[in-house]
Amino acid sequence: MGHLSKENNVKELAHMTMKNALMQADLAVDHDFKIYDTSPDTALPLAKI
């Protein structure tokens, strides 16, 4: 997830929505994919993909 709005998103809800979508696609969170929660106020460090 690349962006959370200050007004319209709840971090926990966005995390759960993404986790559920990955699980429905038979992708293992923390094995096939890692979810990094973003913040509308703070940038995350760059990640190598």
C-alpha cells in the first residue's frame, strides 16, 4: 500500500483489508508477502524489491 489519507483511512482497517485480499488469493502474508503499514505523516525507508 503506498498511501494512507489523513482523513479517510484507518491504518488497522487498511492492513486487514490488504491481508484478507492476499489470503483470498492464496498468498501467505509474512511468507510470500510482507505488509508494511504506511503513515500519512512519515515516509518509510526505501525497500529493495
